[in-house]
Amino acid sequence: MTDASLELREVRGPSALGGGWRRAFDLLWLIGVTEFRRSYLGTALGYLWSLARPLLLFGVLLVVFTQAFDLGDRVREYPVLLLFNIVLFGFFQESTVMAVGSIVAQESVVRKTQFPRLVIPLAVVLTGLFNLGTNLVVVFIFILASGVDPMWTWLLFPKRRPPTRRCGSCRRAASPAFPCSRTA
């Protein structure tokens, strides 16, 4: 073997963003909107099915934690926080679960065409963002109906919490409200 035969050469093939950012973004938008429309267009109740699951889970958790365990009284505006967090968790769960298997599910398209591969899982997340946006409209209506006054500070990032104080003798977390049990 000669040195010329061992020389590396560029091989063209599929890439994460082949064709540039603009092409990837256009394809991402097209697939995301198409998936969102396709998932609700042919069903009898359409979008209401995606609302029913979080609302039913909300109802069950609200009854369990306010009646059975009596924990709802300890948190201010517990029903609002519960519904909001169920919707957020549903978005992360749907996006993660669907994005993990999305490329395998689209195997025939991936093998036969050359396009940015990163678009497939991102389109799943974009479809989840569309669902999240419409679900947050319902949550916001629920917030207004429950009497909570919306504030513009909801859009701010939370402040960083100060570091936890430690007990001098055992290095466990301690505060004036909850002193270390070993030193008492």
C-alpha cells in the first residue's frame, strides 16, 4: 500500500444540518405543523382528546392530595399549580418519549432521502410545543377563573437561591427554622 491510498478523503453523506440552517428550519416548520394538524384532523373530538388526559389526571390528583392526604391546604393556589405542572410535565414527557424513537419510526424516509436528520426529533418537539401552547391557554383561563391575578413577573427567570448553610459539626443542611438534629 502506498501513502496515496491511505490518504483521507471527504465523503458526502447524511448530516445533522445538511443543506444549511434555512433549509433545516423550513423543513422543521413544515413537518411540525403537518404532524400537529395530522394528529387532530381525523379524530372525532380533535384537540379535546389532548386536553382530556391532563384534566382527568388533574382531577384525580386534586382529589387524592386534598381529600385523602390533606396536603392541598399547605400550598397556596394548589389547584392552579397542580394543573400548570401537569401540563408542563406532559410536554416534557411527550417530547422526550416521542423524540427518542422518532428517527427509527421514520427509517424509510431517512434511508431514501437526503435531508437534515436533526429535523425529525426537533419536529416532534415543535409539535409538542404547539400542544403546550394550546394547553397553556386553557391553564391561563383556569388561572383567571380561580381568582389568581396574573403578574408580568411570571415571565422572569427565578432568582438564584442562596447556598444552603451547613451545620458546623456534621456538615448537614441547617437553618434557624430547621436546626441540625445532631447538635440539639
